[in-house]
Amino acid sequence: MNTEILKRLTDEQLHELKAATEKELANRYDYSILPGRTGWFISSNDGRRVEVVVQRINGKSVSCVEVANIRAKWRVSPECLTMDGISRSPEKRYQASPKPSQDYGQTAW
């Protein structure tokens, strides 16, 4: 990435670029809280970052299981939970390889 171009921009143009970049990233990734998705929060007990998988969405909290210790269950406020983004662009799907019985113009010797 050529960052020399950024040095020629004014402060206002850089702020506009930052806003446009954040908007584009928000359009490309989905950060919604859904069961099975991963996220993290900062524990109020010891201040460590806790990686979790969402199990259930309750009325006022989210039930999660810690990734490092699946026996550790957490109930977290949705405001405290930071979800990992999942790309909205469709995954590339490759077709299966051709069947060996098909002849693609090859002649037998």
C-alpha cells in the first residue's frame, strides 16, 4: 500500500477517508450477535480478555461458553460483548472434479 498519497491529503480529507473506510467495512462484515458465532469481552473479575461462543440470546443477556474452557459459562450484557465480524461476501464454491467416466474429447490409445 502506497502511503505517500496520504501525506498529500488535508486533515479534513483524512477524516472523510476514515469515515468512508469504516462505512465500507461495516457493509462488508456482519457483527450481529447470533448463536454459534464467536466474540469476546473483558472480564470484570480480573480484567482479562475472554473469548466466547454465543450459545443463547436471552431477554437482557447473552449466554456464552468460553473457548479456552468449555465448562466455563458466562452471561454477558450485549453491550459488553464484541463480536468477531463475518464476511458478507459469498464464499467461492468450487465444482466437484469431473467424473472419471466422462470423455472430454480425449482419444484412447
